[in-house]
Amino acid sequence: MDQSRRTAVAALVACALAPLWPAGAAGAAPEPAPVKSPINIIVPQGWTPLVDSLPDEEYRNRLTRATMDFIQTGYAGRKLPLWGRPLEQVDLEKRVHHLSRWIIEGVRRHMSVYPVDPAWVMGQMMAESFFNEFAVSYAFAVGVCQFIPPTAKDYGMTCAGDLPVHASPPYKLSHFAGKYKAYLEARNRLRELRGANARLNDCEFRLREALTALVAGKELPTAKAHLAYLDQAEKLNAELREARKRFREYLEANFAGRDIFDPGDAEFLRAFDSRTTYRDPVPAMVLMLARALRARSGNILAAAASYHAGLGNTEDDGVYEAYGRIPSFESTVTYVSRLVINHYEIARRLA
């Protein structure tokens, strides 16, 4: 056994026996100094973020530099997610600096709900949209914070297609303004159809029934019913795809060529879809995270997962009930994994 291994074993034995030695006994190991873990999953209710001890402008500049250093280290010469363009072609620094202002304001405004780390908000926004104000998800979440329409409306935001004026000029492709409602209707009817035909939709049941009929030399009893169900489902799926495609075209046509830093465009976007701006969605994102942290006893992983998958999907029971959990959705697990790294890389550069 080499010297380093002897030293390590001796240290482990000493730690194990230390509690058995009487206080003050000769040869007794001194009480080890408390060590603070660098891993902090639970955010205490009384925790004070760094922003609380610095002037806003100083913290804003530091947060901007930390975020941009992380992005430049990881993405220099590469195409940015959700932008499809190289970093050198996107003015991210301007965006991050403006976003920092609204993050700080949101954190200060909602501190009484629960303390939120601005670096976490920045990292989560990076995971959501990579700071692309015109990012549109499959479920029509829009903007840097990726609010879906129902949640955005709960927080007082205007969404495209909400107002009668959205269905008329000067809005482009205004005849598609109602397609989001058509998308929701088709989706709801499809869910109802699947719910009412759960047995027909059960692959294991259908296979067993088919094999039983085949062995008995009989016709499959539910063949006609299943074909009718598939025809209805196919029709609704086609309606859903068409509505989704047309509404996305409507959004993209009205976002095209806009610049949120141009006063005229900013006014247009606030009236059309305020999720593309910073003033409303960023503090709302902070408030959602603060509420989730409060609901999950400071468990930042469950709180972050709830933003992606819904608070109800982070529930747990027994001794874990107060803290919740990360739901077993592959996309949510990937999402939380990435934003943990985003936060780590940004926060260590802030230190």
C-alpha cells in the first residue's frame, strides 16, 4: 500500500473512531470544521440572492458578462439553438443586457413570494428560448419566456388572435387569426374521441382480440368499430395539423422583419402579442418560479420542472410531498438537466 493510500485509510479510520473518544482525551481528533456543500437543491425561504447586496447596474453588468462569456465559450463559430444562425450574426449581448434589467426588477418585486436567483432565471430563459423573442413552440408558446396562451393570459399578457382587431389589417394573413381556436377545438375533440374509445385504442387489447378471433376462425368482433374510430381520428388529426400550420404562418408573418428595440415595432408587438416583449413576460416568469418554489418548499429542481410540465405533474407523496419531484417526462428531464448546467456556468462566472 503506497503512502497516499495509507494516509487516506488512516483519515477514514480516525473519522469513524472520533465519536468514541472521550472529550479532551489524549490523541483525540479535533472536531472537523463544518463544510458547506457546493450543491444547493433546496433554496431556503430566507435566502438572499447576490443581487440584494449590489447596486442594480453593477449586478446587471456582471450578469450580462457572465452569461455572454458562457455563450461565447460554448457557441463561438456554431449556430445558436432556435436562431439557426452563428453567434456572430445575433446581437445577444444587447438582448441579455436588457433582459437582465427585467429579471432584476422581477426578483426584487416578488421577493416576498420567494427569493429567486437571477442567474437561475437567466439560465432557464436560455433553456426555454435562447433569448429569441420570436421563438414559437409546437404548443404555441411564444417569446423569450415561452408562455403558452392560457398562462400568458393569466398573467395579463395579450396573445395573437385574442382581439377582434387581430383578424383585420394591418395584420398580415389576418384570415388565419382564428386558427388557434380551431386548433384547440380539434385537439379537444380528438382527446374526447380517444377517451370514449380507450378500449379500441389499447394495442394490447386489440392484438389479443385479433389473435383470439383468428384461432377460432371468426371475424374480428370490433373491426368495423375500430375502423370507424380510426377514420374519425385521422380526420381530426388532419384538422389539427392544418390549423396549427396556418396559425404558425400567421404568427411568423406578423413577426417577420420586426425589431423589438425599434419603438414602432415594439408598440406593434405589444398590441399584437406582448409575449414577444420583455416588460411583461420576464417578471411573470420570475413570479411563476417564486410561486413554484414556495409550493415545493424551495426545491429548485421541482420548481423548474413545473415551469415546463405544470406544477401538478411535480407532486409527490409521503415524506417527499412538500418538496415534489421531477416528472418522468423525457423532455422535462432533459430540460432540467440542461438548465442546471446553464445556472452553474453563469453563477460561477458571477462569483
